[in-house]
Amino acid sequence: MLNVYLLRHGETTYNADGNRYCGRTDAELTEKGIAQAKRVTDVLSGVSIDAVYASPLRRAYLTAEIASGHKQPVEKDSRLIELDFGAWEGKTREEFVTENPELWDSWNQSPDHTPAGGTGDTALEVVRRVDNFFKEMMKKHDGERILVVAHNGVNRLYLAWKLGMPLKYYRRIVQENSSITQIQFGGEEEFSLLKLNG
């Protein structure tokens, strides 16, 4: 059994600027984002964490360092990196939907096979690489607790997929900046969502 504390990184400059789509751009945390990560340290102060993993992007890696209380090294894993948003990168939804409403409609109806922003990742590509990561973690950390810090897109797509939802409904799952989502692999169910936005 594997217990995972899954976080989205703290607020970034892109989040604060009209919630611009920030995929592979290495945006910085804001002061608010750093404070959000520090609050996680307090919440997890009584929890024994066996390992810490993060997307290699600074916003996730720094959130992981702060949230873990700098008690152990943070291992970067590229499988946790945010979606490549293609032509949507750096733009607000209003901006890119105006530019190409047909592409947005296609993503909404079938993100499984539609590249985000026309040239980016499909949802299936994302969930497969994230699932590959967690399968490895289940073998490596059986019976342990790990902290994983990733991104809004990858986290929501993976949660939707593991819960058996059509991937086009992934935005129905809301994960706030630096909130704790607790999931479990193994036990009576193969996968359980124990807490969302704790």
C-alpha cells in the first residue's frame, strides 16, 4: 500500500496574472505562493514522510522543498511535469479561445486525443506518464508515505482517470494552489481518493 500527499504548487506569477496557462514555462512562485507552501509545512508537521518528489519546474520543486520543511532531499521527476500547452502557453483562456475556438472545442470534447494548443500533449499521454511514475512508486515505497508536488493539469487529469471519469470532465476536479490531496494505492480498492483540497 502506498499513501501519497499530492500537491499542486503554490501560486505563480502566471496564476496571479489573469490565470495564464503555464505549462513548461518555468514561472516563479509569488510571495503568496511561498506562504501557501509554508502553511503545508505546518499541516504536515506531525506526518512522517518517507520521500519527496516533484516536477523539475521551479514552482513545483520549490513548493516541495518548503512544504517538506527541508527535512529531506527532493527528487525531481520529469514524468510529473505540467502539460505542454502548445499555442495556449502564456495566454488566458479568453485569449486563445478567441483565436481558435474550434481547437478549444476539440480539446473539450476529446482531450484524450487532441493535442493541447494544437501541438502540445494529449490527455492520454499525460495520464500514461504519470501512471508510470506512480507504478514505480508503489514498488519503491510500498507501505510508506510520500509527498508529490506537481501541477494543476497533470494532477486533475490523473485523478479523473483513476476515478474512472471521462477525461473531458477533468476540470470538474478542482485542486487549489498548495492544497493537500491525499490518495492511496492498494488496500481494498486499487485506488482511493481520501482527501481533496485539505
